[in-house]
Amino acid sequence: MKNTEPAKFMTTSESFRKLLLAHFEGDAEGFRVAAREYIQEERRKNHHVVARDLERLLASYNGLSVVRGNNGLSPLPSGSRDVPKDKERDVALIEMFEPARRLTDLVLDEATRKTLERIADENRKADLLKTYGSRPANRILFCGFPGCGKTVSAEAIAGELYLPLALVRFDAVVSSYLGETAANLRKVFDFARSRPMVVLFDEFDAIGKDRASLEEHGEIKRVVNSFLQILDGFRSDTVAIAATNHQGLLDPALWRRFDEIVFFDMPCAAAIEELLRRNLRQIGVHPAVDLHILAEGLVGLSHADVERIARDAAKEMLLTEPGPVTPMALERSSARQRKRTAVANGGEKAKPDSRRVRSRKDPTK
Ligand SMILES: Nc1ncnc2c1ncn2[C@@H]1O[C@H](COP(=O)(O)OP(=O)(O)O)[C@@H](O)[C@H]1O
Ligand SMILES: [Mg+2]
């Protein structure tokens, strides 16, 4: 194609810079525009193979947003190309994400941090271990309260290992077609073995829980059995993590299949204080705020709840009187969160097995 405005061309580094900026700002549309410009630039330089490859990549991107999704993860644009799909419904069984967190970004108790660091270290040094006939712990079970960091810890382990995070979508895996669920699981594991990654079977209770209550349900039982079998023989450079909020309901047979079980507890006062501090770092804290006292009043809430309190208060400040967050703003956002938690738990105090419902509307309004 003849271009009539050569003066408007950007240099490759300029368009790359735009691409990076759009990525970091979570500007999905800007990212696509910058990517197209970049490709255009390659074509102009007669790099047709590169341009075609990038174009294919962009097309396989499927409109996935670069912005962090509901689960706070950033989709990996190149990762959606060959993920397995459910045959009947043509839905992806796995979503690929680019880890943005490291273990140091998380607030964890000492024991949990040590275990996660050891898991990362063993997998980093897998070759060394194999030389001595040993193998890293790569079949991991994460248990604990919702909002206490199971998903983000899987992301952080992927971040530590510089591997993509593959999130298995259980709603997609469990099919109503006879035999299709087991076939889907096999596809997921085949994919997980195809190259090193951290594969997260998130909220995997979808299987374990139903097995306990619907013992007679043949299909579910078959799924659990094939899951166990595949996991048992799982030898790969991939780290497989299963996460559950309902460890009490899991079949004891499941537990033995894992190399490591990690428990995620509600944060203690010191951890809450640290979470508040980190989440308010950007906006700043008014000298009249005593984060230590505030944190002690928030014991019983999850990491996610505390994070929401900090973010809510920061947002209120931005909208009303821009400046460091005040005691009043924090008090109001804490009260709103307590109400939300109460509504989500049906008026009860949080229990490990109470599934929190995240309401779309703010129940306080
Ligand atoms: N240990 C933690 N340190 C820092 N932030 C956390 C931690 N745990 C949870 N969060 C925050 O809460 C949100 C929900 O956490 P998540 O890992 O999805 O919880 P879970 O998977 O246990 O339900 C995350 O997006 C993260 O920002
Ligand atoms: Mg989770």
C-alpha cells in the first residue's frame, strides 16, 4: 500500500514505548492501537514475516483486555492461541495470565511465606534436584478462607519462576455431556504438560464438594477419580496448584496426592496494618490516623476486605477532598465493609466454609 504521509511514521522505539505505556496503564484499546502501529512499522521496514506473526498474535488475542480482570489478573495476549476448549460448547477451558506479582508483594504469615518460598526455590532448582534423583514439590493444595491470598499466591509463584499462570475454568471443564468432563480434564493436563507453567485449579471444590454430597452421581465421581489419577502420575516442569475454600469437604484421598498443603489464614492485626499501609501508600495517610488501632478493630476480616477498605477510603478522598486519607474516611469505609461482610455471611460471623457472595450493588446504599 502506498503511504502518502511518511512524516507521520513513528520509530520502532516510539511505538514500543506507546505499547508499554498502554500496557502499564491498563489501556486495552490504546494497547491494540499501539500494537497495530508497531506492526505497521515492521511492515514498512519490509519485515513481513515478523509483521504477519505479530498480526496473527494480535488476532488470537480475542479481544481479551490488557486491564486486570475481575480476578485481578492480566491476561496474556499470546497465551490464548492453543488453549484447550470444550468440544461441545467451544469455550476455553484455560485462561492464560501474565503474573504481575511476586511473593514480596504479598502480606503473609511467616510459615506460609517460608513454604511458598521453598516451593518456588525447589522448582527453580528442579534440574539440580533431578540430578540427585529427587524432584521439586509441584502438586500443591492451597486451603483457606476466601480473600486470603490463594489465587494471588499462585500468581506470585508463577512470577517468581517467570512462568505464565494458567487458570483452569472449572465451570467450563464440568460439562453436562456424558464423559466430556473427564475428556476436558485430560485436555487440561495435556496442555499443562506441554510446556512449563503454573496451572491453577482454582476453587476446585467444584469437584471435591459435589463428590461428598452427590456420592451416587457417577459422572462427578469419575471426574474426581480421573483428577486424582492424572495428578498422581503428573510428572512435569509445570507446577500444579489446586485451591479450595472448603477444605473440610474434601475427600481425604485427595490430600495424599499433593506434595505440599498450604493453609491461608485470616490476617492478624500486624498483617492488617501492613496491608493498610501498602494500599494507602500512594494516597498517603493523615497524621491523625492511627493505623495500629484501626487494624486491631479489623481483625476477622480477610486480606481482600482490608484492601477494599483502604481503596474505598482512598476513592472517597479523591472524590471529595483530595489529600491524605483521614480517620473519618477510613472509619466510613470500614463500616461499609463490615456491613458488606455481614450481608455476605447472612448476618453471621465469617466461617471458613461460608462462601462470600460479592454483591453487584453496594448493599450499604
Ligand atoms: N496475602 C495477601 N497479601 C496482599 N494482598 C492480598 C493477600 N491476599 C489477598 N489479597 C488481596 O485480596 C484479593 C483477593 O485475593 P485472592 O488471592 O483472590 O483470595 P482467595 O483466592 O484466597 O480467595 C487479591 O486481589 C489481593 O489484592
Ligand atoms: Mg481465589
